Amino acid sequence: MDLGTKRRIARRCKAVAAGRSIPEAARWNHNIHYFQVLLDALPVDACSALDVGCGDGMLVRRLRERIESIVGIDLDVGEIELARAATPASDWAAPEFVHGDVMSHDFGRTFDAVLSVASLHHLDTEPALRRMAGLVSDGGVLVIQGLARSTNARDLLYDAVGSVLTQILKRTGSRTYYEHSAPIRPPKDSFSDIRSIALALLPGVRYQRHALWRYTLVWRRVASL
């Protein structure tokens, strides 16, 4: 590990240490806000899950409440180290965190659920969707929460609602805004682009636009007879 990487890890550890003072159940941001949408899409009998771009492992820790075999993968070694440190093994589930590229890593298996939060825009959209769909077991589900660019009047209306809703959510309830430590990259595809690409590649996919600058894709692989 080179000196630059070590320094980035140290900075992230310091930032996350500050965030760790916030109880995990109270942490809130635009990604966390829609976690329940992803969890609600899981098959009731899912036994395995893959979190693509797992970051510091927050979604993995939610998943392990109901799924025994979980793998989180991220290209950022600092995020993987944070995830491992924050996710001790339990009697029920011991998640595996992999430092690697989902596009080339050999998992040696498929998964009942493949999930991704705010990661698709870091990848080439079409190849990444094909790759993630290929990792879904028969009868399993692909669930993606993503970011996209606003390009039309409808998008701008969503943005306006999102701005107001963000301020309300920050000031009400027991939420505390949580600044994640993962690398940030602006989305390259518009919401319309994402919808069109997903519909072309994933027959039967359900696309939903959300207020807080997010969308979700839910696609189920039909079980073989």
C-alpha cells in the first residue's frame, strides 16, 4: 500500500470516527433514506446477497438481519477496511468484504439478491447492468438505487420537492445527517437515459423516480422450469 493510499485511509477513518458517534439507527442521508425500498424488494426466502459498491458496509449490516450469506465488494480499499472494522461477525451471519472490481472478480456463484447503492454511475452503465444481472440466481432479484442527471422540467420539479423535503427531514425526527466517506462522482446519465437503458436490457424491470435525487430499479430473474 503506497503512502498516498495510507493517507487517504487515515483521513477517511478520522471522518468516519466522527460519524461513528452517531448511532447507526439515527444516521440519515439521501442513500440511507431509501434503504427500506431495497430491503422490501428482497425475496422472502433469500439466503445470499451481494452488495456492489458496499462502501463502509451500512447496507450489509442491514442485510445480515435477514440473510445469512452476504458479500460486499468495493474497489476502494479504504472503504473495505472501514466495512470490516465496523461489521464484526455474529452467530447468525459473518459477511465477507472483498476489495475488488465487480466487473472482473470471480465470485464462483450467483446470489439470491444483488444490490447496489449509488454505485452504478461509477461504472459503464450498460456493461455494469449486464454484469450485475448475470450474478442473480434464478428466481432472485437485482435492486439498484442510483443517481442521475436532471435534464427536463419534470426532473426539476422533483429537484425542487427534494430540496424542501431534505430540509424538513434534517430538522425533524431523530435523524442526524451522516456524511459518508466513499469517493464522490457526478452521474453521467440522465434519469431518462437510465430508464431507457434498463428497459432495453432488463425485461420486466420496474423503474421508480424518487424525490431525493435517486431512482430505483427492481428486476427479477425468472426461475428456470
